[in-house]
Amino acid sequence: MEVLMGSVYALVLGGWVCFGLLKWNGMRYNRRGLPPGTMGWPFFGETTEFLKQGPDFMKNKRARFGSVFKSHILGSPTIVSMDPELNRYILLNEGKGLVPGYPQSTLDILGKSNIAAVRGSDHKRIRGSFLSLVNLSMLKDWLLPRIDKYMRLHLNNLDSKTIDIQKLTANMALFIAFKQMMETESSSSYEAFKAEFDKLMVGSLSLPINIPGTNYYGGFMGRKRVLRILREIIEKRRDSLMKHDDILDYLLKDEDSRYKLNDDEILDQVIMILYSGFETISTTSMMAIKYLHDHPTALQELRDEHFAIRGRKKPEEPIEWNDYKTMSFSRAVTFETLRLATVVNGVLRKTTEEMELNGFVIPRGWRIYVYTREINYNPFLYPEPLKFNPWRWLDKSMESQNYCFLFGGGSRLCPGKELGIVIISTFLHYFVTQYRWEEVGGEKILKFPRVEAPNGLHVRVSKYQD
């Protein structure tokens, strides 16, 4: 009996302690003028619920507090905006008290000098450097030939195999990005880099708890080892007279004073280019294969587009820029996949001064989560929003409409947008003209915080024969 009563007292006491902590943490952020909301636990906030529940967490909060509310996620007090007009204003008005506001874990692992984190003149200079690498001339004459070469190599000999399309597209995206960046490096260098880069990826969206066994610790250690590999490559190149003719070579030898980067900036840009390209390209490619499998009419139209290109070419002749420009349905498939899968859920900003937004007073140093996911399912913008309908994007005005944030917005519009579409279109070209595929296993796909198939997305591949 005494043991039972002791357990009851312990439960009651524990309940009061938990209630007290929640109440105390809420009072810490109970400033006049803030939006309504809840702040969760001290330090942890509502991060666990946010990561586990994702869109449902957001919808429940909106139903309770409205389209703008406060929370505490990923280590910081945060205002969440689900208001389309406010989101557009925030994205188009960087510099007016708003700057990039990525979580500490992201900054620690991707680097404080990466293009997504810097602002002002540094952002202009680093963005200019990156744009010089992916301008129209570079895409046509330098990048596309290499993308074509390595895509054919990567997609060779898949006939009569059961493959994990998630693994295939992830390896494809990183391999092609690595070869663009450091084309002459050996396969062993790539494998060593990939092993550490995978850890970096996992840790980039986590609570900054630097204890062995946590995702953050693994990601941070992965970054250290990636930096060591990159520094060794850079030192070796500087000691050599060999011309490498790749992006890293260009960054190291760029003499344009407007865009000159120091070594730390170069290292962070290399990591960020590989990271951003990997995440978006691999996931979009995987989900495109999934959606095309489920929608045979769309798949047939895509095949018709690509077989028309192949019909003008010899069997081993590569894709050229003029071929890419005819891939209008491939582009539409890419945009519709990005929209329906919501590969990018939103972006983070931070206030540099106290400011008023939508009648609320936001303190200096708070983060604002511009949550753009829900607008992808707005029936006024996208009739039948839960339907995979690439044809809607054949209307070119769709890409430039005010609430299309698939590639960001304002001065933060993704500088690698066209490069990403080129890679995905090239992947689709070789995959759909060479192979048929059937899903096996019916694996579950999660769509938050990242789009992923936890157990893989397995397909049985066979050679395409018309």
C-alpha cells in the first residue's frame, strides 16, 4: 500500500513539475504584442512535436491561433507565418529588419559563410560568384555535357534489377554534383567524401546537442571530416600545375575582384552547393518516378517528348542545349513534383530589430518561419490541388505567379534553379527512354521534415521496348 501511495505521489508531483515548467516557459515569452501560441518545454520547446507531426502540427496551431502564431522550435523562439501575403512580403523585403535565420545546427554544419546564411554585401558577392558558375553560357557549353556524360554512366545496366529508387537518385545527385565540383578526383576520394557527407546531411536539421550519439554530433563530426578532405584536395591542387577544369578550379583561380572568395568561403560554398543540389534534386527525381508510375498518361506524354528527341539523334549522341529547351513537359513534371511532394516546406528569417508585422510586434532576434507548404495546396491557385497534373505548368505564367515559392523568392531565389531542372530533366530523359518499372513492396513515404521513404522505394526495372 505504501509503495502504491508513493507512486501516486510521485506521479502527482511529476505532473505538477511538468505543468510548472510549461507555464514558466510560456510566461518567459508572454510579451505584449506577440501573436498567440504556446512555447512548450524550456530549451526543447515544441521541436519534437513539430518534427514528428509536421503539417498536422501546423494545421492544429492555425486552427487554434490563426495563420500567424508563436512557438519554440529548433532551439529558438519562432513566429510561424502561414499567411500568403505576409510570406510574400517577408521574402521580398530582406534588409528591412529581416535576415536569414537558419537554426544553429544548420549554421554549425553547413558553415556560417554559406550563401543561404550570409547577408548584405557578402551575400551579393557570394551570390555573384555562384551565378557566374551557372550562367546560360556555362550551362550550355560546360555543365550540360558533363551532366549528360555522368548521367548515362550512372543509369547504365539497370535492366532486370530490383533497385531502391531513393538510393539511386540520392547517389545520382551527389555523384553528379561532386563530379561537377571536383571532376578529376578519384573514386576512393568520392567514397570517403560521401560517407562523411551523409552524416552531415542528417545532422543539418537537428537540435544542437553536442553529445556523442545525437544527429547533431554526427553531423558536426561529418563536417569536420569533409573539411579535412576538401582542404587536402585544395592543397594538392595548389601544389600542382595541372589544370582541372571544374568548379573548384574556377573558385580557386577566379581573379574577378567582385566575386573573389577566401578559403573558408570557398569551403562553405562547396558544401552548400553539394547539400542544396543533393537534397532537392534527389528527392524530386525520386518522387517524379513515383508519380509517373502512378499516372501512366503523364508518363506516356513524357516518353513521347523524349523519344522525339532520341529520334533526331544517333544512339550514343548526348543531349544538347537545344534538346533541353524542347523538354517543356519535363519541366512541367519537375514543377508539379516539387509542388505536390512539397520538397521545400518553407524558409527561416530572423529579425535584426523589433518590428511590426500584421499588427504583431516581433522582438529583435526572433526567428520567423515562412511556412509555404500550405500554399502548394491552395485550390484557387491549383485546381484539384491533390491531383498530379503536370499540364497545369504548361501555362508559363504559373512559374511567375506571386505565390509560387518552389525555388524561394526575392533576392533569395535559388541561383541554381535552372541547373537543377537541367539535371532532373536529363535524369528523366535517360530513365524513361531506357526502362520500364513497377513498384514492389508499397513502401511508406514521409513528407516532413524531409520527403523520404524510411525503408526505401523499391522498383523492378526492365528494359523499355516499344
